[in-house]
Amino acid sequence: MTATTVETPRKKKLSPRKRAQRVRIVQYGALGVLLLLAVLFIDGRQVQQVFFRPDMIAKTLSSNLPLAFFNTVAYTAGAFVVGLVGGTVLALMKLSRVGPYRWLATIYTEFFRGVPALIVLLAFGLLPLALPGLKIPLDPYGTVWTALGLVSAAYMSETIRAGIQAVPKGQIEAARSLGMPAGMATRRIVLPQAFRIVLPPLTNELVLLTKDSSLVYVLGLTVTGYDLTKYGKDLTNTHANITPLVIAGLSYLVITLPLTFLVRKMEARQARSK
Amino acid sequence: MSVVPEQKIPTGNREDEIQVYDLHKSFGDLEVLTGIDLIVKRGEVVCVIGPSGSGKSTLLRCINLLEQPTKGRIFILNEEITDPDADVDNLRTLMGMVFQSFNLFPHLTALENCTVALTQVKKMSAAQAREVGMENLHKVGLGDRGDSYPLQMSGGQQQRVAIARALSMDPELMLFDEPTSALDPELVGDVLSVMRDLAADGMTMMVVTHEMAFAREVADRVILMDGGVIVEQGPPAEVIGNPKEERTRTFLRRVLDPTHLDTPDDQKSVTSDRSGPPEAPIEGRPHRSRLFGL
């Protein structure tokens, strides 16, 4: 190794540090050029007229935005609860010793993960037509909760199953050695730990569900049932301006940004406790 | 090698707390236990020693049916736990189990670890369970750590909480599965001293361990297992001090560090038995600081 030479290279090579510096300069330069192009070629006023028209912003905010916001939250929360319960049941079925339970759960999961949520929602909207006696309670909430809940249960079941399996086997053994029956050990010892493990991915699922709740527009809702997207879309159609829809879209961030922030926090905490 | 082949099974004697008859256990093609007969009497402290893979832990885990025996019968207080109709959960409440890896419930505080089975299994009131839990935490010297979570404690403290958790069920006997093997050497002593106190209180104990000094001091009987059978058993002075079986001697030679074999009389035979340079402790075995660090 001592013989590693300081021979003068024929073509002068940059030191790694110098090279990194140059690369950085080029990167910042490209960014600057993009910004410059944007300023030169984008007409700010025109953009504002299309996406952020002040009078339309005022109109959107002052009509019934809070109700729409509430509906989005309500649709999402209800579907999440249904999904969580269903997902837990499915996860336990997948880990069951009884073969048919495992098969059923797998078939269910593969079906609802493979079919567009939009179509599931549409089908559920027409369910009372197919089964004349059927009346889904709390309409439209009941329909949305069931339909979106059934879909998200399929996704959540996989997450929860992984969480349950991530709880060390010794935990069950310790619980059983204290005389706990299998069911009690699962409820009291395994599931609480499993949910702690899957809290971040489940919160991510909640974010996805918040956005998927926008699919309810296919259901032919009455005005009081409008969610954010339908509400914005309605105003946009009436006034031939997309500003209300943009506002509706931004309103989702009020829900999703804190959630994703929360996920990041929880993930950091989990990483620390390991 | 039945103990007394023509004896009554079970003996029916309340003093015979653990009775194991012709116990076999295989994992697939691997035979781990090949015919174990054993009776542990009330108040007896039995230490099970032997090389890794000899089936010590499996024997212990079969006794409270964490492993299902392939063949054989096991009686706890003359009730057959291997009977398909046995109330296994109830029988398990009579046996405290302490694991090598503690297996405390990380989402519960130390006190809740002790009380969860009391309120859930024994249907004790929360206040009463709390009292029992605190009493046992005090017993293991952790009366002030009831509100701590397991991950906030050292390994030695966690293992003591695990002992308190098992004791809270007021068991008739205690099973220890290498309780100090996962601990840093300086934390072993605390756990062993709790176990020594338990033994002094007359608790029936079955301890799988590598702590030869503990076995020698506390055990009423030492069992050496190898290859899925009991090779030799008897008072520690005989089994550890003056082993008859070659396999026992080989095992002890590997475990005991020669530099510490100078004092006790009952070890002379081990010392004199050796020829040539001492074998290094085999990998994974505790070093002498662990073995004699009492």
C-alpha cells in the first residue's frame, strides 16, 4: 500500500470533494433556470383567474364548506371503523387453524383488493334495488361506511396480520403459562401489541381512505350528503370555474397533513424504542 | 429407565408435585426427549444441567404443556396435564414459568404484568390484584418500580419482574428456563439471589440452568441430561462434585473453568480426572465469571 503513488495523472482528475461541489452547483443552477422559465412564461393573473379566483374562493368558503368537510370526515371515520373491525376479523381468520377460514379470508382480500373501490361503491348504492326488502340504515352514511369499509378491511387485514405475526411467540407462551386461555391471550396480550406495531401503517390507510371517500360522488347524494369533492365539483359546474374544486382539494390537506405528520412521529418513536 | 416400573401411576401422593412418565418429544425427525421419568417432590429444588440440545428446556416446556409431548404422561399434583380432557389452563395457574428471554408484556407496566392474569384469569378485584402484585414486586426487590414499563428496566430487573409475575399467581411450583442466560454477568446475581430466597421459602422449583455454583449451593438434586435422557441425578455434591458417568464428567469439564477448581473438596475428582490442557469453554457457554459470579 505504501507504494500508492502520487503520480501526476495525465489528465488532471478532480478530487471527489471538488467533484461533489461541482455537481451541487449544476443542481442549483438547473433549479434556478426552471424558476426563471416559470417567471418568464407563466402569467400569474391568468393562473389566478382559473385556479384561485378570489370571488369564487369567497363563495366556496361561505356556502357550505364546513358541512362538506364534516361529511368527508364522517364518511372516512365510519369506513375506517368498519375496516378496522373487519380487517382484524379477517387477519385472525387468516391465522386460523381452520382451513376454510383461511381460504375465505384470502378470497375476500384478493377480491376486494383487486376490484376498483368505485365499482364496489356503485354496486352498494344499487344494492337496495337488487334486494327490495333491504334498507341500509343511516343512508347515505351506512352505504358509504359499508362499501368503503369492506374495501379497506381487505387492505387492513394484511397489515394487521403482519402486526400479529410480529408479536414474539414468547408473549403468547408467557400469557398461556399464566393460565390464560388462547382467546384471552390474543385479546389481552397479542392484539394490543400488534396494534401498536401497525399504528403507523393503519394511519396511512386512514389517509388513503380519506381520499377514497371522494368516490362517494357516484352515489347520487343529496346536497346535505355532499362530501368535499362533490361539493367542489358542484360549485365548479355551476360557475364554470375550477376554483371551488381546488379549494376542496386543499381542504383534504387539513385532514391528511396532520395524519402523515403523526405517522412520521410514531415511526420515529418506534424506531427509537427498538 | 423407569424409576419404579411397577409403581402406581400417578402415585397419588400429594408430595409428588411433578410426575413425568416415559416422556418422549420429537420435532419432526429430531428426537429431543427419549424417555424421561421424573418425580419432583414438594419443596424440592431440582436443577437440570446438560449440554445445549440435550432437551432440558423441552422437558421443562413439556411439563406445563407449552410443548405437546409425543408420548408419555405428565401429572401435576396428581392431575394428568397430558390428558386430552385436562383443564390445562387451570393446571398452568399452579405452575409459575420464568423464561430465558423474560417475555414480559411490554405494553403493560411492571405491576400490570403481575396483575393482568389475576384480574383476568382469577377474576380478582383490581384492588386486591394490585396488593398481591405489589407484594411480589417487593419480594423481588422492585417495590418502587411498579409503574415502570419493561423496556425502561435492565434485564436483571425485567427477569425479577417476570418472577414476581409468576409468583403473583400463587403457584405451587416454579419452572425456570435458563433464567439468567440472557443477562449481563453483573445482573445475574440479583436474579439468583431472588431464586435462592424462593428456595429457602420452600418453593418447589425446577431450574434449567448453566449456573453450576447456584446448582451446587441451592439444589436438592441435580439432573444431568444429555441426548434426550437423564444421564445422572443426585445431590449436587455427587453429580457435580463426584460424577459417576463419563458424559457428566465431559460436560462438567467443558463448563467448569479449571482455574477455579482449586478449593472445594468435592471437586477434587473432577480436577484429578483431567489430563492435559483444559478445554476452552464451548461457545455460547457462560464464562467462569458467570458460573461463579455469585
